[in-house]
Amino acid sequence: MTATGADSEHALRERVLAAGVHLFTASGVLLALAMVHFSYLQDVRTVLWLFLAAMFIDGVDGFLARGARVKTVLPTVDGALLDNIVDFITYAFAPMVLLWATGYLPDGIAGGAVAGAVLLASAYQFCRTDAKTDDHFFRGFPSYWNIVAFYVVVLELGQVATVVLLLALAVASFVPIDYLYPSRTRQLWRTTMILTALWFVGYAAAVATLPDTPAWIIAATLLYVGYYTVTSIVFTVRRRGDERSADGTTSGATSRAADGAMR
């Protein structure tokens, strides 16, 4: 085989691999379709398993995409846009269908209004150009509505509590807290990834034991939620302090330079 032929075969393999990664990401829309279907069948457990499958795909497709160099090999396909489309449907739209269809939200227009408020807030979150910072934090509540729906189910929250929780988190989408991006935030990456993996195990155990999930399993998963929230707030405070210090240093340097120029 000539060098040109070998290069062509290698390029073809790369394109096939990259296309396979995009297909893997896109398979999330099929899970979303199943989520909606089983929500209307009142099969909550199956929907929660599908949430877990979607989170698994979302958790690993970024690693696969970077490994397959999809931006370089298939530059005409926007993998980030594809990922956002899938995430919006599986992380926001399908969870609201689950909660509304299974009675965790009020019937009729009242439940639709709450679900709609969540979806509007999530749509805003997904289209923000600064939704993800350059150093890999989510800015504002990162539309983890599938996780919220999971806790609504396992904690057996009533309609009032569910509505309050959803609306509070919808507002949090607009609050500039920097939340950990578990697979990419460099600070405490190893600790966060280990705890995230354990949380997935706890999630699976909770779903497998529904409707009588032991309280200790739920409590163990909530410890991770506490770690994630507190750590995100601490990092936000530190980052804002660093930004103010940097601004003060820059302003001081600019002022001194101006004074020097006037002299």
C-alpha cells in the first residue's frame, strides 16, 4: 500500500470514529423519547434509569470527543451544539414531563406554568455565551433538572414542596454562582470525580430499591449534593475576591502610569 493510500485509510478511520462519537452523543435524544413515553405510562422507575443512562452518555462523550479530535476530523459538525440540544431535552424537558405527567406538579395550566418557567430558565442557561467559564465552571444553576426530579421522587415530595423547589432553582439559574463542572474543573478534580462516581452508585441503588429506598442511601447521595453546593459557593467567593484584587491591581497600575505620564 502506498503512503497516500495508507493516509487515506487512516483518515477514513478517523472520520468513522468521530462520526461514531457524535452518534453516541445523539443517542441521548432516543433516550429522551423513551423518557417521555414512559412518563405518560406512569413508569417512573424506568424513566429514572433512562436519566442515569443519559447522564452516563453525557459524562463520557466529552472524553471520547476530545480523544477522537472530532472538531478537527469532522469540522462541519458542531459537537458542542449537538451536546447542548441533547442535554436540554434529557436534563430539562423530559424531567418536567415526568413531574407533570405523574402528579408531582399540579394538574392543568398551573403545573404547566411551573414546568414552563423551568424550561424558560433552562433555555436561557443553555444559550448564554458565559454559561461555562474559560476555566470550566458552570455559571448559574446548571440545569440539573433530572437530578432534581430524582430527588422529588425518592423523597416523595408533595406538589407544594416540588413547586417551591423548582421555582427556587429556576431563579438560581440567573444567580452568578460558579458551579463545579465535575469532569473538567481542575480544582479538587480527583475528589470530585470519586464522589461523583459514588453518587452514581447511590443513585442506582436508590432507583433499584424504589419505592422503599432506605433512608441511608438517600442521605448518602445528599452528602454529595451538599459537597457540590458548598464547594461551588466557596470557589465562587474566592474567585470573586481574586477578580476584585486583580481589578484593584490593574486600576492601581493604570493610575500610577497616568500619574507618571503627567509628571
